[in-house]
Amino acid sequence: MNTLSRRSVVVMAGVSALAYARLFAQSHEGHHGSDDSAVCTAGTPIPIIPVTSDIPFDLAYIDTMIPHHSSVIALSERAIGELKDGRLVEIAQAVLDTQPGEIEQLKSFRAEWYPDEPVEISDDRMMEMMMVTMAGSMDGCTPMDHASMMDTDSDMDHMVLMDSEAIVKAFENADNKDLSFIDLVVPHHQMAVRQSQVGLELAEHDELRALLDDVIAAQTAEIEELLAIREEIEG
């Protein structure tokens, strides 16, 4: 097996959406709209509490990050023609320029390091993978801090951020496309930064750590720019 099949990625994305929904419902209960929660960026200190599991961190990261990347790619493809702020267009284009290549890297790593691992993953196993990549408490860095800013209901199912079809629909249903794009991408990127920060401590392979550095640097910069743009829009 040299690469994951397209069908396998679709299966993983569907399972991951449900797993994320369940995990966020447990981890963020009572955290929506918190004013004192930390924004997840490269400089945010986070607790690293490894989870006891037989799943290697590197495999867990790969199998959760592939569908995670896929959903923001789908959003950017849909949004890029409707965004008014040129800076947002540039961010959407940056996603389209970089994240498909990162997916291919992750798939290549998986094929090389874990050739015997099944590509169709049960919901329970995906849930365990999520716990492995989050490495304990979410209190140090809350990816959903900006959920209350969304044009959609603040109690929106968290799976929207992981499911390509759902995240695109959320964007399409929004009145203000620029704000919707910001409010979907910010928590989405925060989750990737959090998982990648954990990976710098727990990942086994240097090749993966190099990719994690790239993810953290690029997505932290985009988070900061998106929040600055949002502040401008709101006046």
C-alpha cells in the first residue's frame, strides 16, 4: 500500500467528524464564550499529559489530521470566489497551495511507517486517536473559543469543523461570508496547532516533527491575521 485510497480518506473523514463532535462535547462543556480561555497559538503553553494507548502518536496524528486538512481545503475551495477581503482570499489560496501537499506527506508517512494498519477506522478507535493527539486536558488551549462569534448558532455541532460537507454548508448559509470564513477557520486552525504542539513533544519520527513545525508556523500566523481582520471588520 503506497497511499491511502480516496475511499479510505472519505471513510476516515466521516468517522473523524463524529469523533470530534463527541470529544468536543465532553472537553468543552461549559467553555463556550469564555473570555479568559487562551487562544491556541505557537506561544501558548499547554499541558502535555500522554494518554495510555497502544496507538502510536504519529499514526494517531496522521489519521486525524488528514480529514482535518480535507475539510478546510473544501471550505477554501468553496469560499475563495465569494470572499471580499483580499487578505482572506490570500489565506484561502494559501490553504489550497499547502495543505493538499501536507496530506500527501502524511499519507506517504503512513504507508512507510504503518503499512499493516487498517485504513478503515472504527469510531471508537478514532476517538482514542483524538485523545492521544490531544494529550490530556484542553484547559491550556481552547480551540473553540471563537465558536460564539460564528454566524451560526454558538451551540452548533462541533462536527461542522471536521466534516467537509457540513463546514461548506455552514459557510454557504452565512450572511457575511468574510466573517463566516474567519469564524470557521480560526477554531479549525487552533485545533491543528494544538495537536501539532503536542506532537513536538510526543512524535517519534523527525520527518513528522518537521511537518509539525510547518503547520504551527503557518497556521499560527493565519490565526493572528484572521483575528486582526475580524477586529477591523467589526470596527
